Amino acid sequence: MKLAIIGDFNAHFSSHLATDEAISHAACSALSHEWVATDSIEADIEKIVDTYDGYWIAPGSPYKSMNGALKIIQYARENGIPTLGTCGGFQHMVIEFARNVLGITDAQHAEYDPYASRLVINPLSCSLFGQALDIELTDPVSKTFNIFGSPQITENYYCNFGLNPDYQQSLNDNGFRIVGTDKLKEARILELVSHPFFIATLFVPQANSTKETPHKLVTAFLKTVSAR
């Protein structure tokens, strides 16, 4: 089994190093992984979807190719391929869903176009970069709640952008459920209903993983990929 980490790897970016490390912490011997640069996806889409059994949409936006990342996310969403999006991954999973499910074809990310008229991803009112904050898990029947087994978790953030609250209800009502929120009830975890594993977190779980205590969400994701 093979996992693709969708992102433009940078050895100087701590979240990218933490992604590789978190996979090793989970010690899933049946699974190999490699990074797939976003600007290679559109030309190689057929080969990519035939090669990999799951996708981790990585931090590190803006990506070299937003369209490349969105194509993989759409394929994974429509074909039941296990997908985890963290930080920038969360943001792009939201954009893909807004464009292709909600019909907001001009849905945009403020990091790419801060003056766009439909900013579904916009700057956070307060930057979360470098902070560890509590998250309330709001849906006890969700996969996320079952993975953590607790109504509250504390996680690390490295982001300055998040879901525009004006679009939260539309995403939730159309199946991309808000299953984790901050103290202001803003979305921090999204989960797609009726999908084997399609979870997006604004926080970076890999930054909270150690060899002694592998992160529960990462471990559950890798097990789902390996079981395909």
C-alpha cells in the first residue's frame, strides 16, 4: 500500500518534517509513502490515482499549483479514497467542496487572491501560528470523536487562514460536517459523511505526535489506508 503526501516539500519547514516523522511513529509497516509536488499533478493525474491508496494533503500553502491539489482532493472525495488534510490541506479541501459541491465556482483562498469576491478561506481574526488550543468535539457519532474518545482535545496550530464562518452552515448542511470547534464555535475539524475517511483539521496533528505517543488521528488514517 502506498500513501501520497500532496504538497511541495521543504526540508526547512517544520510541519513537513513532522509529517514524515508522524508516519514513522505510527509504525505501519504495510504502508510506504512519498511526497507528490502539486505542480506535477495535472500532467500525471492518471498515474497518480493508479499508484496511491490514500492522500495526505499537507501544510505549506500557497501550493505551487492549487488546481493540482484540488484535482486530487476531488478524485479522493468522489471515489472514497482515504484522505487527511491538515492546515493548508484543510483549507484546500474546503475550497474543493465549495466549488464542486456547493456550486461556488469562484470560491477562493485569501492567500492566493486577497481581493476575491468569494473568500471561503479568509484570514483568521487572530493568527493561530505557534499556538496550542483546546478543541471541542461536537459530534459524538463522528469518526473523529470515535478516534479520540474524548469530547475535548488540545492541538497545535501553524496557520493564519481558516474557514470563513459565513460558509460554515452550508458546508455542514451539505455533508462536510463540522465535528470540532474552538471556543468561538468556529470550525476546526471537518468530516465528510458517508466516506471511509475524509477528515480535515485546521490544526497540525503531526506536530503533536511522538515515537512514544503516536497521534491518534494519524494512526487511524494510516490504518484506513492500509486496510483498503
